Amino acid sequence: METTTSPLLPNDRGRCGWLRRRLRLKNPLSSELSGAVGDLGTFIPIVLTLTLVSNLDLSTTLIFTGFYNIATGLLFDIPMPVQPMKSIAAVAVSESPHLTPSQIAAAGASTAATLLLLGATGAMSFLYNLIPLPVVRGVQLSQGLQFAFTAIKYVRFNYDTATLKPSSSPRTWLGLDGLILALAALLFIILSTGSGNDRDAAEDEDEDFAETSSNQSQSRRRRRLRLLSSIPSALVVFVIGMVLCFIRDPSIFKDLKFGPSKFHILRITWDDWKIGFVRAAIPQIPLSVLNSVIAVCKLSNDLFDKELSATTVSISVGVMNLIGCWFGAMPVCHGAGGLAGQYRFGARSGLSVIFLGIGKLIVGLVFGNSFVRILSQFPIGILGVLLLFAGIELAMASKDMNSKEDSFIMLVCAAVSMTRSSAALGFGCGLVLYLLLKLRTLDCSSVTLFSRSIDVSQVDSEAAPRDV
């Protein structure tokens, strides 16, 4: 009997192959797991503050961001981060009166709709190709240094959840969240990961070693570097921080309640839309365009040799928030700082953030909103250490500015951004400076010759009939 093949079978095989490629480890499992927690230095403080100050639904946020991590890990095949929209979070807790959950959702949905529109119309790709690289590097440099400065403040000073900023009271040396603990975590990460390229350096040394020499000292050094770089330093530090939560406050065990919170659709009034858009969405939109889309696409090319589509990244941010914000989830975006942090600690594939997403889902479904009791006791000094390395890695993306002109544009853009804490203002100044420098070196002779040739041709055409 003749057999027939289903026309769906090749597609099924193609889907299975696509899924297998997305679920393939590009680094050892320990390194991918370590990189998965590389962006929690920004995620945890903002989520904790919004939960305590603005009554954010932590359970819903963890569940939705867990799904986002899984989806983006499969879609982009790199450790694409899912981070809070920082400008909205800052406005929500620092300005008076504080934004309500409905107003936060309105701000997130407004920002998402803008990015979705820019992506769907192709305007985001146009901006991505139009914006000069030195200007993008200036934005990345300013964001990275701001992360680093904030991280040092987390280590040196106590954290004020009411303002989303470090307080003025210095951190004590001793204690379960003291300076000694933070410095020990810092030294451990430096000794295990070095400057962040020890694994690549060890591979290069393997090739050189095989080709040139059999020196025993080089062999021992190579083995030591490989051993140190295999330690999942960020994961170890994070697990220690979680254990210290229960040691600092043993009553956490009594306060934990199992099960997620009930899903419900927020009721957003017209006033909520107006307040959310004017107070929070307007300052967030330029930051999302620059840092969540354009800078992320540039950085992915630098770190993974894979240039993402600005259209896809922009639509991704839009779709995530237009779904989650209606249920009270925290507005989120992709961030260059989070991508740099995850790369710094070993993440190389989308599987890394898939692991993170699964972890968020488990925590959100099992502990629900009671998980805030654990987060409230997490040592902020340890989060500051993780954030420091993420910021430095992001700032180091600017190292490819080799000419003095490009470096000048980049540094002016970064300085303005950091002085006013506005990436949009720094971007505008950097773009104007770039255009002025190009105008200064513009060769006007071609324009003059072009106009003179037109005049000559016109004279000849007018004189031709007279000669006849």
C-alpha cells in the first residue's frame, strides 16, 4: 500500500530544529545560570520599592515577567533582559502624590503603544540606521556610569525604599548587610571572573599553547583561569544573599503564604490615562527608544556579533506591556544595562533568561505577594556589587571610539546625559554636535561648481538660438 506524507511534517521538523537551536547551551550550564541573575541588581530594588510604595502586584509582575523572559529568550536567542521602565518607576515613587497602580499601568501602556507604532511603521528601523554610532555610544557610556555610581552608593549607604535611592546614612562595616559582606562579594567576583574575558583568553591561550610551547607554567596558568572562570560567581553571590534573608529575619517563615494572587483587569479611568501619560510616559518614551531599542541592538552586535532588528525589539516591548499592564504587571522594557550584566556573568544564549523566567514563574506561583517579605531583607550591598559590574560592562561598549572626533561627540553626549540625568537631552546635544562637526568639514566647492555649471548651461542654451 502506498504511503503518503503529511505536508505538515517538514514544518514540524523545521519547528523542532528551530526549538533545539534556541535551547542549545553556548556556555557551560553554570555560566548560563550565573548570567541569568546578572541583571537583578536593577530588577529587585525597583520591584521592591514599587511593591511597598505603590502597591504593585508582585505576584502578577513575577508571573508576567517570567513569561516575557521565556518568550524573548526563544525569540532573540540571546540573553535579552526584561527590566523595569526606570523613568516610570522613579516618577511613581519619588513625586507626590505617588502614582496609583492604574496610573502606572496607563503610563506603561502609553509607552508601549508608542514603541509598537514606531516598530510597526518602520520608523524605529529608520531611526536606528540614522543615528550616528558616537551618539549611541555616549548614551551607553552615560547609562553604564550612572549604574556604576548608583551601585557604589548601594554599597556605601543604606537604601531608602521610599525614594528608590540610597539614603544619606552610611552602611556599617559589620552585619549581614555590611560593607565587609559587600566587599567580600566584590573581591570574590573579581577573582573568579577577572575583567570579564578570562574564558576567551583561556581559549586563545589554548591555541597559542598548542602551536608554540609546552611550558608548564603556562599550562598551570591556563588551568587556573579555566577553573576560576567556570565558577558561577553571580549565582553564588545571589544564593548567599537569599540565605541571608532568612538569617536576618527568621519570622519570614511565618509570614510566607503559598499561592499566587488572583488575576484581575485594572480599571483605568480617563484621568489615569492623562496623569500617567503626562507625568510618566513622556519622560519614559525617549529613554525606551534610546536605551531599550537602539542601544540594545547596537550592544547585541558588539557582544554577540548578532545585530537585532530594531523593529522586532520595539514591537516586543510594545506587545509585552499592552498585555501585562492591564493585569497590574510592572511596565518593563529591554535594557542595554541588563544585557551587559548578563553577558558579564556568563550568559551567552537565550536559554539563560529562559531559566530566569522559569524561576520567576515558580516564585510567583508558589509564594505570590508574600515573596516581598524575602526581597525586603535581601542585602542591598550585594545587589550593588552585581549592578556595578553590569554598569562597567555597558560603559566598556564605548571602547571602539578610536578617532578623536568620535570620542569628543561621545563624551559630550555622556556628560550632558549625566549632568541632567536625561538620556534624551544628551542624545539631542550629541546629535547637534555631530551635525555641526560634519557641517564644518563639508566641502562646499562641489555645490559652487554645481551652481556655476547650471549658470553656464543656461547661458549657452539662451545664446544658441541667437547664433542661429
